[in-house]
Amino acid sequence: MQRHISLRDFDWVLVAFVLAICTVGVVEIYSATLHTKFVGAHVRQVYWVLGGVLVMLIVSRINYQTLLENVPWMYVISVASLLAVLIFGQKYLGARRWIKIGSGVHFQPSEWVKLVLILAMAKYFADNRQAEQSLLEVVKAGSVVGVPMLLVLIQPDLGTALTYMPIAIMGLFLGGLRFKYGVAIVLVAALAMPLAWHGLKPYQRDRLTSFISPEADSQGKGYQVIQSLIAVGSGGLWGKGTTQGTQTQGLFLPVPHTDFIFAAFAEEHGFVGALGVLLLYFMVLMRLIHNAQTAPDRAGAFVVMGVVAVLAFHILVNVGMVVGFMPVTGIPLPLMSYGGSSVLFTFLALGIVMNIRMRRFVN
């Protein structure tokens, strides 16, 4: 006899940490956009979060095994949506990344494709139970991620394309990647870098190199990094207070409600506040890993760890970018940065994680 799936089996601790981060994000978006043309963005962010919670509740009721069974169709639709962006997408700052679906509403397919790839990799390696993957299997798995990644690079959107890599890496690692194949992949990637470098747009090259010595062009290529470092450093131990950050309110810090929201938060809430937010993210990742460990099957564990890989990559790169340790790639900070597509992706992923968690009680 199966036990009835109930919302009581939700990981409410995880939900609490997630909503705490969302709350911090909404407050900081309000502060960062107070004197800009984006004023009021925090209200829209609240709507996105509420919509995300609703989506999470709905998706949590859908058996993840059903989603895995329909992965081939979902993959085809995801590739088609990326092609649609290249053909019909609106061009903004030299890139086509969004499809306009209403008045002021833009949909970014590359965000939800991450979830499809997580499911695809989980399905692939759950069905392939070899202790160690052959070279052919490694190439097949790489191609599953490689096709959407190439389409996103063409947009061009280097930042989002890079977020697909941890999905492939986590899948291969958990699926049983032989050491020699891992070394071979690293060597091939290293040899391909010069070719990839020449394939990048000039502004993308500037972003990848400006963080090394931003002072060399403080008013140009290195401007974003320098202003971010000033904001983080000026926050001190306790920060200047909400709406009191001079770099943020003075409009020196670029896009403080999206890519550089962590810098704005660090300026206004200091080292203690920044450390508190990082602790919240750490707790979210630990709860997710715990849910992966208790998943009812191999596929469920792979799905949850795929979510962990994407979120951890986002956090690492965004925070690293803000403090000048990594290049500026336009990767948002999950749940804090303004943006409906990113918020909905995260809650969609959490909805599937919740379903996997609840299924462990079904016997």
C-alpha cells in the first residue's frame, strides 16, 4: 500500500532558507533601484517569487519519473526554443536572448533549458548503469549538453552557456567517468581554448581579461570590476545601511539590482551581512545534498545533484566576479538578482527536488 504524498513531507527548512534569500534580494533590489529608471522592480520581483512558490507547489505534485520519461520531447522543445530565439528573439545590447510574450514580459528559454539538461543527464546515466563509462558514452553525454550550449553561445550569451558545463561535469562524475577520459577532456579543452578565444566577441574577451588588471582601463574595460571592489570595500564590517550605499545610490555601481547585487548588498550591510547571505546559500546547498543522499533512486539523486551543481556554479562565479576573482560573465546570483526567468528556473528545480524528497516515503 502506497503512502499518500503530503505537503507535510516538504523540506520546509529548505523552503525557509530559500525565502529568506528571496526577502534579502527584494529589499536590496528596492534599495539598488531607488533612484534609477528601474524603480519599482522590487515589486515585480515579489510577484516573480510568489509565482515561483506557486510553480514549486504545482511541480512538486508531478511525479519526477513522468518528467524523466518525457525528457526526449522536452529536449527537442528546448532546442527548438533556442532556435526560435535566434530567429525571432529581441536584440538587446548586441545579443538575442529573450522572446517577448507580452507587454513588458520577456521569456529567456536558455534558463529553463538548464532544467531540461539536468533531467536529460539524470535519465541518461540512470539508464546507463555501467560502473565506468566508455568513451562513446562520454561523447554522447557531452553532445546532449553541447548542442544547447552551442546555440546559446551563438546568441551570444557566454555566461548562460557556461552554466551548462557543471551539469555535464556533475553527470559524468556521478555516472562513472574514467580518470584517463577526464584527463583527456581537460587536455582537449586546453588545446581548444585558442580557437574558442578567437571565436569570442571583442567585448567578451574584454570581460574575460579585465578582472586581472582592471586599473589598466579604469574608465573602460575595468570600470565594472573597480566600482564593485570599491562598493564591497566601503561596506566595512557592518555596512552603511539600506539605501545608504554611496556607490550604489550614486549610480557608480553598474546594474546593482542584477549582476552586481551582491556588491550593493555588501556595501550596505558590510562583511557581516555578506557572510550571513553566504551562510544561507551554504545551508541551501547542504539541504539539497541531503535530499540527494536520501533520494529513492539513482535518477532522483542525479537530478538533485544537477540542481546543486548549477546553483553552486552560479553562486561561485557571481560572488567571485563581484570581488574581482573571476571575469564578469553576466551570471546572476540565484534568488537575489532581479529577473523572472532565473527565479522561475530555481523554483521549478526546487519543485522537482521536493517531489523527489516526498517520493522517498512512498513504498
